[in-house]
Amino acid sequence: MKLPAFIFIILLLISCDNKDNIPDPAEDTFMRGADLSFLPEIESYHPKFFDPAGNVKDVLTILKEAGCNTVRLRLWHTPQSAHSGFSEVAEFSNRIKEAGMKVYLTVHFSDTWADPGQQATPSAWQSLSFAQLKDSVYHYMEKIMTAIKPEYISLGNEINGGMLWEQGRINNGTNLYQLLEQAVLATRQASDSTKIIIHFAGLDGSDWFFNQVRNNNIDYDIIGISYYPAWHGKNLDTLKTKLNSLATDFDKPVLIAETAYPFTLEWEDMTNNVIGLPEQLIPAYPATPQGQEDFMSALKETIMSVTNGTGFCYWGGEWIAYKGPLAENGSNWENQALFDFDNHALPVLNVFNK
């Protein structure tokens, strides 16, 4: 059937408009992420989570509908339990991709928490020579990339002082950079699209650290910075200045790789919370649901205004008091979650809106 010209034009315009409204995940490059590493363990206790309208939904669905486009996961080498181990992380990564979000994998190169104060070599690697350690790093990364294929990968977690101590301490010659070289090599050989993140905690010393990374010719894509006001400064203008400096001096996109803020200073279990004192807050942002949302909105605006700012990732958003009110080994973060003490989504989810 031959359509009149004006009807054909109208249909064409409608078709083009519809295409423009279909989101393309590949084009959504500003990370609006959340670390959900505890979620598989939390789900084993069968809590109910509620979306902003009060409907019971899966956490991934709630965050996806809010606009979250990336989920960060930690990977421990041989943890005491199965949680954060290879099998759990690989399985959870598939769920994240099926939910339509990207995977941001943080390889701790340890059996447990790795951060500026601890970077313990996995028990399976502790007796290795340095040559053997480099080989193990390469093959471990090769295994990770083959099985998980993350869109983003962090080589170590908050490696201010290096990783894989003692051999990989930052003051132990060029060892750290040789280990990073092997991790980079395995990643690049497996994928030309996975973005490599080098992750530093805080602002002080970050320029010196990334200058060492550059001087040792480490190939990476994104500068990752942890920013928590209680530890890294309460002035967002100072944060913006430092991030702009890093982005410009090293010609890299910059990412707030970890952040969080409380919606209350109260608690829901018998585990002491990390943040619980008024002096740990930024005065302009009280520990209320509105204060939490306002802080994250301001932080989002800050990173968006930075030269080459590429996003943020909220840490511990799922870490509710899932073991019950009497738990002494429960959550020390439930007052900074994205859900209130009844597991209802908080207003802070608005920050994930594109």
C-alpha cells in the first residue's frame, strides 16, 4: 500500500523519536554504581526489600529501576566462607548482567579485606618466590577475565601502600609495579573493552601515588578514589579541586570508587557502627534521609563538574542489619545503607537517576 507523503513523514518522525528514547547501555558511560558485595549472604537470611512505592522487590531490580547502571563486587581469593569467593562472585556477576547492569569487579588479591592498613597475601601464595607470585597474579587474572568478563576491573583495593604484602609493598622497589604489569597484561589480552581502575583511598598523597604509577608505565584507564567525609575531608570544594588536578595531570577519567553517608546515627543491631558521631558528619548534611540524599546529590554534582569525571559508586548500600537486632557480628553500616531499618528504599536512590 502506498502511503501519502505527509503520513510517511509523520511515521518516520515517530519511529526516530521512539529510537531516541530507547536507552543504549553502551552509551551510558557515567557510572551510577553501588557495591552490593554482601547481597548474596544477606539474601540467604531471606529479608524483604521494598521499592520507593512500598512493593517487595529484588534489590537489583530496585536499584536498576532507580537508574543504577553498575554493580561493584569484591573478590577474595580463598575466603573462610564461600562469600566473596570466586564461585559466588561469578554467579552473582551473571545475575547483574541479566538485570541489565554492568559489573565492576574489585580484585583484593587477598583472602579477606584489603585496604591501606592490610594487604595480606592469599594463603595459597604466601610461600611463593616473587617470580612465582607474578606468574600466579597473571593466571589468576586470566581466570577471572575468562569467567566473569567485567566491564570494569580494579587491580587491588585501596592500594595506597601496595598490595600482596610483604613482597608487593609500595616501598619494596619496583615489585608493586611488576605485579600490576602482570595483572594488566592478563586483562588486556582477554579484553580490549574492560576498563582498568587503579584505586587509591582518600586525597592526601594521591598525586604522588599516581605519579609513581605513571613513572613505572602502568597501563590503566581510570583513577579511582575513595571519599568518605569522616576520613578524607569535609569540604566538597577541596575534593573537586583535587579530582580536577588528578584528571588533568594524569589525563585520566576520575571515579569516586567508594562513598557513603548516614541517614541516621541510630543503630538496628548490637554491632557498633563505623559512623555514629555528629562530628563525623558534614554540618550542612545532617544524618537524616534528606541529609543523606542531599550529600549524595552534592557529591554527584561535584564529580559531574570535574574535568573527565566519570561517576560514583555507593558502598554498603545493601548492608542492612540482616542478622537481627541482637547480632553482635552483624552490620556496622546499617545506618548508611540505601534502605531504612524496615528495608524500605530511602530517598537517596534518586541520585541514581540519569
